[in-house]
Amino acid sequence: MTDRFVDPERAQFDAFKALPRDTKIHMLNLVRFKAKADYPADHPLAGQPLTGADAYAHYGKDSGPVFQRVGGRIVWRGTMEAMVIGPGDEHWDAVFIAEYPNSGAFMEMVTDPVYRQAVVHRQAAVETSRLIRCDPDLSRTETIFG
């Protein structure tokens, strides 16, 4: 089993697509950057002295207009300070929640040609990541806090 997760596997993407498509969704993003960006040899930024964080900034700049066009917005972001429960050696450089009006908007974004070109920056930047779809409507979920 690998500990490097950058792109979704087919079964995971199929499970995402099988969920309701007409409700608002939140996507919890946990991202760990590579120390040095790793672009394909034929990319214009290959060999440049860029960090993973630098490459991720390129990803945000290039994909941001598509994200906004489909109705996406960042509803929360923070900086990881300490692992309270979980593997002690696990850390995340970027932690945020992206909101989409529905899963169709997310699908539109990831299939957009401009977004697909921007993904090369994400792939060059990310050592590993987690992308977790969440239902933001607490009225549809049972909580222990009442």
C-alpha cells in the first residue's frame, strides 16, 4: 500500500459520482508538499528552483478562475499546529475546506480543459494528500453534540 495519494483512483471517483449530485458539498483538503517541485521534463518549469509550495501556488493561480466560475469558494482554511489524535509523524502543509454548489460543479471543474492543464502544477507540488467529500448540512446528520 502506498502513502502517496495525489490523484483519485477510479473506484474512489466512481464512489464520489454515485453520491447525490444536487446538494451542496464540502471538500476537506489535506495537502503535504514536496520539498522540491517535480515537473515533467518537458514542462516549462522543469528544472526551476521551485518548492512544492511554489508549484501549488501556480496550481491555485491557474485553477482559481475555473473554481470560481463553477461556484466554488473556500469556506475555511487553517494551519496545522499539532496532531492530537492520529499518526504523530503525519503533517499537512495546507488544510482547507472548499465548497461547491453541488457535485456537478466539482465534476465540471475537474473536466475543464484549463483546470486539466493546471493539474500538472498540483502533481508537481504534492507529496501526498487527502480529499474528503463531506455533507455540510448538519440537519441531515446525527451529531453527538445536539
